[in-house]
Amino acid sequence: MALGIGGFGNDRNPETQKAEDNRIPLLIRSRDQGQTWSYARAAQPTAKKSSPAPSPTPSDLALLRATQIIDVIFHPSDPSIVFIGTKDAGLWKSADAGSQWRHTLDDPNGLRATSTVYRIAISPSRPGIVYLAVFQNHRGRVLKSIDAGQTFREVFFTPAPEVGIPALAVDPHDSDHVRIGTGQGGLIETADGGSTWATEKWFGGAITNFFMAPDDFDQMYITTAEGKIFEPNDQPDKPEEKWKDVTTTFAKSAMGRPRVQYSLFGGASITPATGQRIIADPDDFTSLYTTSANGISHSADAGKTWKTIDTLIPPGTSPDVRDIAVSPRDSSSLFAVANGQLHETKDGGKTWAHKQIPGIPGLRRIFVHPLQPDIFFALVGE
């Protein structure tokens, strides 16, 4: 089945497919920096030794195509392994860099097939250890795998029902050191792999996400449902002042004052309003980018000062920049999602080019494979 340049090869009615794909964010993949794309598909089920490999079942295919994807995580050292977390459809894993996906089924142990998987964290120092922040059985829970995501066991659950865990991070140098952020505003951590936990701080609103340097667990931003951003305070006067509010600093960027919306779908799911995003250069955590309906801003000094990056969309026409990614191969190569289209610059934003993707309902997110930068993943759908 051939793929057209910039489009999709399939035998489905384009109008029917477009109507179906508009409903929810779907996963697409490119192996040539966004020139051609294909939809995610279910993997072949595991065959018995005496039997040929069966085809994916219709239910597997339907589930993957009807799943809202929340998180996409790449293995820190094996480029073939990618995980996706979903709403009400559990965890999916690819062993071939995203060509096919297999549903992780571990109901007798810890992970339910119908779990909502908010966050996935793979330990860079011990990649066989994987943590999940999930919502199942009416509570937010942390699950841990010591066999690279094949089986899981529960190591934490929220004391109150109907409270989720939207944020999760593992120390890049210590697989036992993990932080989570709860829908009640708790910053909670473990130093022994989940055997015991301690509260580091209670924030005024639900924690929505962590944004961490890839090699330093203490370089982290925390966002909350009140629209605030916090970073570590190097010289706190009191222990409770370990985190300082830097919201006003980020408000000077194109993002403006951060705005988030709090929604509950079987737990706390935090999603940014107007597509606001904060990302960092993979090779330099002091080089930050923000995106919003106001456009793109860049800071070269960890958010202290900002400058606007011009795009091809005229000012005052709501650029609606939903996401941006920096190439791991070249920091001057940026890929932005604006007005549902993919834009590329190879000179840090001085000049831009459109990447046409016919037949899709609109881009929402873009992910560049950190180990294979020619591979892109994107979420599409209105």
C-alpha cells in the first residue's frame, strides 16, 4: 500500500475517514521528517509456537483508532520502543519505532486494560523500570514495572477517591527517586522505589504537569490548575519556600499569563487552554520556548527574558500555535503546529516553510524522536 507524498495511502472512503478522525486525537507517524505519514495500527497478536501469527482482531483495531492519546514517551536508549498512554484504553507499546502498537494487558496484576494513563516515565539509569500515573478503580494510582513494561504492580494510590495524578517524573540518575503531582496539589516523592512516600509541598491548586531537565532532577518547572508556574528556589528562607512562583516572568512571553482548564473524566485530567506549551532545547534546558494563541516566544536565559519569534501567520489573526519541537540533531531546526498545520524553520525562526499533510483534520501535537530525528509522531483531530 503506497503512501503519497505528504499524505496517506489507504482504501477507506476519505470523507468517512475524515469524519471519524475529527472526533478525537489520533496518532500518525512520519519516517522522513514529515514528508509522508501513516496512521498507527494494531500489531499482530502473539502466536503460539505451533500456529501461524493471527491477524489483529477487529476490536484491537477499533480500540486503537478510537483512543484518545494523552502521553507519548520514547525509550531512553532503544529507538525501537515507544509507549503511548490513553484515556480509558490503558497502555500501548511499539517495538518497531511506532509502526505497530500492542495493547499492554496486565489486569490480574496492576494495570487494567481500561485505565486512563496520564503519564509514563522510563528510568534512564535502569530502562527496565517503568512508572505509570494512571486512573483506575476511582483513584489515581502509581504503577511500577521492573520488566520493561510487561507487568505492573501498584506502589501508590491517592487517599481521596476521584483524584488523579497528572504529573510524574523519575530521577535520571536514580530509578528509585520519583516525584508525582496530584489533583489535590500534592507534590509527593519516594526515594525507595515506591515503598514509602513523603509530601514535599502542597500547592494551592491541582498540579497539572512537570517540566524537567533531561539530566537534572532538581531542574524542574511545575504548573498548576490556577495557571501558575513554579521553579526550584536555590536560596529559600524557609523549607516551605523551596519552590518559587515565576508566573509573572513567563507572562512576559507570547504565552501571556498561563491559563489552564480543569476537567474530570474519571479522575483529574489537566489540559492547557488555548494550546499553551513550554518546551526546552533537548541539549540546553536554559533555551526555552512557549507557544500559545499569541504565537511563539524564545528565552535563552531560562525564562528571565523573552523575544517573539515571527511566523508566516500575520499578527492579529490568532496564530493558535499549539505546539513546538526542537530537533535533537540541530537546535536551529524547529517544528511548530499552527492553525492545524506543520511549519518548519531551519534557522531558528528567521524563515519558515509549510509542510503539507493532505487529508488530515488538523495537527494538535508534534513529537520528534530523540534518538531517530527523522521519525516524527503527531496527534491529529479537532
